[in-house]
Amino acid sequence: MLIDTRDRWEPPPPEPGRPERSWPVRPVLLVLAGIAVLVGSGALPPLPAYGMILLACVLIGRGFATLLPFSSGMKQHRQ
């Protein structure tokens, strides 16, 4: 059984977005956290240090990735 509720229910209005900041906080924090983890990995035994180095690479990579502009892949590609 199908019920048509399109005329009975209105979706809620969209929430207002966050205000833009003058400088990107999140990428800077991710890169700083990655550097801190990278420096702290020198005080650990080898196996946990490898894990910490990989975590630092992920944090730094995500920090720099948030600086890249958003694109929807090949949908916006024109020749």
C-alpha cells in the first residue's frame, strides 16, 4: 500500500550555515596535531611509533585536503 504524504507534510526549513571564519582553523589544527604526533612518536618503541607515524600522515593529509576546493568529480568537467 502506498501513501501519498506530499501535500500533508512540509519539510523543515534548512538550518543556517556556520559563519565563515577569516582563516581556516580546522586545517591548521589538523596539521599541528599531526606534527605533534610525529614528534611524539620518537619516544615510543618501533611498532607503536610506526602507527603514530601513519596517524600523523593521515592528520596532515586531511588538514591539507580541507584546503582544496570542493568539486563533484567529473560532473563539472567540460572539454
